Amino acid sequence: MRLRSGLLTLLTWVLVIAFFFPVFWMFLNAFKSENDAASIPPKFFFTPDFQGFELVMQRGMGSYLANSFIASVGSTLLILVLAVPAAYALSIRPVKKTQDTLFFFISTRFLPVAAVILPLYMIFKSIGMLDNIIALGFVYAAINLPIAIWMMRSFFLEVPKEIVEAAQLDGAGLFKELTRVVLPLVLPGIAAAGLIVFIFAWNEYFLATLLTTSDAKTTPPFLASFVDGRGLFLGALSAAASLAALPVIAAGWIAQKQLVRGLAMGAVK
Amino acid sequence: METKAPLSLAKIEKRRAWKTRSILLPALIFAILMTQIPFVVTIVYSSLNWNLLKPNDFGFVGFDNYISVFTSGDLWPSIIATVLITSLAVILSLLLGLMFALLLDRKFKGQAIARTLLITPFLIMPAAASLIWKYSMFDTNIGVLNWIVTSLGFDPIEWSTNFPLVTVVMVLTWQFTPFFMLILLAGLQSQSKEVLEAASVDGAGAIRTFQWITLPHMRTYIEISVLLGTIILLQVFDPIAIMTKGTGGTKTLSYLLYERAFIGLNVGEAAAYGVVAVILTIGVATIALRTMFKVFLDGGGK
């Protein structure tokens, strides 16, 4: 029994390490010189080299990271403002057709982006909002709003009815009831929803590559530009990819539990 | 109380209902503005002859764009590519995710660290993941995977050239296995310990316990993960744009539309592709959403 359990643990670790290896390799390559990064057999020991980081910063990665930050944080804030009241309204009974509304929201999330991107592109083009980071933020808010509403609703549903009813008997209006009584109880859930929509916006590539060209370019299209690279560039690419992935990895590691729930849109406890 | 003032109470209820409805409005209006209206406009575009390269040819053409969508011979292969990539990635991620969830649902040293390492591929920016795999794993000269293959005495494999579909599915499976694992692990951990203990007292073996107790309990979680995974993966774009550019049977619907609209600059035809993509997705999505809706409303949630 002991032996079997030990073997299973060993197997688990071997598989986990194999699975994690590409990420580990990315971080390792980020600190190699181009020659070391391209070396075969692969080099595990080397003198650290920061040229990759210097190069991508010279190529303007700082401003692309800043754009990603504006679009993701901006869209997350807009989503919070819209989704908190909506999710609350959908979590309490008096709203008729709650189910229809929920169904509507969720179906907008699964509408292929392809179906809406052309008009948005044309409209943005005609009003000079192409390559505008605010416009991109608005689009991100629209795509991720349904997830936030679904997830927050599941947290709102957990607030004991008695608490809300007590507040109502005390004569609290809807606004007071929401901000003073319910909101403090569901703050962790709201934070989790915010984290998820932030991650989705930060990682988004398709819309970013269509709606931005230079001024508002975000990190994913910048990374993708490495595809046409010549010569040795794995070191620089790994440095850029590491910088781009780090914020989300850090956030995800810290908030693993909330992550599960957010990804399952509240269906998993 | 109810008999004393039924009218005023009803009034209060009514006012509350209105107020609740009104705080729902901003989100609703925003969603309609940003998704429904553009979709209607897409339908209008799809009836126009509108190529950005030929601005003088602009005009209404009825169903011509749809006819060229269905007769050009690009639609069917891209439907197959979309279905094939999505289903392969979902099945493989589900199986691997289930395996990892079962392995991690045991007490062992460093369990939390193992889980943390395992979820990382899902957190990596998809564009970054595709590039890292393309250059540091699959590359014929400097890729680690090919180094292993050649060390074992085989010829290097030209992954993205000779096996584009496999390449895309591998990267997607790598990214989505953690997603399935997380949801399934949450399911495993919500199993009642008493039932499991009772089963082991009754002398049920590990396999029978898994078959008769764990699997039925996991049904909801498997459904949730498959539905969400399918819906996300149906729209997959990043690894195709970065690794294969749609070659070798990897031209999914979203990539095809991108190619038509933003490389070919044919707005009318691309819009028609968009509408067709929506109709096809509705087919999958109504079934999926209906099932999911049930799962979400009375399944793992409330």
C-alpha cells in the first residue's frame, strides 16, 4: 500500500513536471543569450543574460504592456459597474423573465466574435476609433460582461434571504440594501469575477490584432510579430512571452479557488 | 398584516420590481448595443457587394455572397476543421484533465505546488503559448521535442508543416487540460467522504467505487467542463494564426472569416461567412446552452 502510494506520487510529479516544462523552458530561455537559447542539446546551466529583455523593451514592449493594462483594467472596471447591479437584479425574485434575461446574456457570450467584428470595425473606422485603446476596452467589456454577470449572480444567490429581508423591513431602499448590506458579503466573489474578466482581456489576441495597429497595440499582437522574425530570436521571444504572461500567472496562482468558480461561471462550488 | 393592507403592499412590491428591472437596464442596453445591433448590421453587409479594394463596385446583391460562400468550396473544409480541432482538443483535455484531477485528489507532499504548476499552461497568454511551442518545442533545429526525437534515433519531425492539425490540437490540449482538471478536481473534492468510506467498508474496490459512486457524482462537472470547453474552443483562432496560418486542414471558420475580411478585404463575403458561422454555432449552441442552462440552474449551483 505504502509502495503503491509512493509510486503514484512519483508518477504524478513526473507528469506534472513534463506538463509544466514548456513554461519552465520559456522562463529559462528568457535569461539566456541568443546562442545559448538556440543551443542543442538544450542548456540548463548558463550565464544569465538580459539582452532579450533589453531588446524587447527597445522595441516598445513597455507601451504595449501599458496598452494591455489600460484595456484590461478599463474593461474590468466598466464590467463591474454594469454587472454588479445587473447580477443583483437577476438574483432576487421580483424580476420577471429572469431566466430569459440570463439566457440572453449568456448567448451573447457565445455569439461568434466573427459575427460582430465587421460592423464594429467599420463603425470604429468611420468615427476614427480604430487603433484606439478605449474602443478596444469597450469591446472587451461587451464580450466579458455575461461571464461576470453569471458568476456574480451565483455569489449573490448565496446571501441569506433573511439578511436582505431584515434590511428591507428597516426601510432600506434598493440602493442602500445593495451597497450597505449585500455588497460587503459578496466582495470576494466580485473580486473573483473581476480577476477572470481581467485575465480574458489581457490574453485576448483576435480582436486586438484587428482593431489596433500601432498606437493602441497590445501585448499579444506584439508577441505575434515574432512569427516573422529572422535569425536567432528565441531568447528575446521568451523574454517578451514571460513578461506578457507573468501578471496573469501571478494573479491565477494567488486566486486559484476563485479561478475555478469563475471559469465554471459559478456552477462549481 | 396581509389582510390589513393588501393593496399598499402590492404597490410596494410593484415599485420594487420596477426598480430591480431598472438596475438591470444599463448592462442590458450595453450588451444590445455592442452585440445585437452589430449582428444585424452584419446581416445587412452580407447582402452587399462591398470589396474595400474595389470601392466603385459597391451595391446590393441579395444572396450572391451566400451563393459564393456555399459554392467556393472553402466552407465545408473549414467546418470539418473546426469540428475536428474542437472535438479532439475537448476529448483529449477531458481525459488528461480527469487523469490529473484523480492524481491530485490524493494527499501527498507538495500537492498544492503540483496543482499550481499544473494550472499554469491555462494562464499563459495563448499567443505566447503558441509561439513558445512553435519555436522552443516543435522547431526542427532548436526545438526540445525534436531534440528528444533525434536523441532516440529518429529523424526530426516537421511538426507544423507535416502535422499542422496535430500541432494545433497538442497546444490546445496543453492549454485546456488545466481548465478541465480544475473543474473536475472541484467535483471530486465535493464528494461526500461518508459515502466513500461506507463503500470501502462494504468492500467495494477502487474501480467499482469509481464506476458506481464517483462517475455518477462527476456527471454534472464533466458536463459543465465539456460544454464550456466546447464553446470556447469553437472560436479558436490564436494557435492557427500563429502556427499554421490555416494550412493543412486547420482553417477554422474564425480564421477563414479573418482571411476573407482582413486579408481579402471583401466585406460583403466575409459578412456572409459571419452569418453562416452564427447559424452553425446556433445549432451547436442551442443544444449546448439548453443543456448547460439546466446544469447551471439546478446542477452544481443552486
